[in-house]
Amino acid sequence: MALDARRVAHEINEDLSGIAAEATAEVFASDLKEGSEVPRQTAKKARTGNATP
């Protein structure tokens, strides 16, 4: 059961990473459309917790 939970957590993490990447790309594209010389940079939040793979 623990292995299944880890697998599901890993899949969810991959899904969330993909969503975050798409959102970042949309912000970048929006900045370019607005004529920004340099698109704004988003700070990556530090992870909290001590989860081990």
C-alpha cells in the first residue's frame, strides 16, 4: 500500500509540475505580447519539509 501511495504522490507531483510550467510559459508569452523588453522573472519558492524519495 505504501508503494502505491508513493506512486500516486509522484504522479500528482508530475502533474502539478506540468501545470506550473504551463502557467509560467503563459506569463512569459503574455509579457512578450505586451512588448516587455525583458519578461518578468518569477521566484521559485523553497520547498519545506523533509520528504525522502
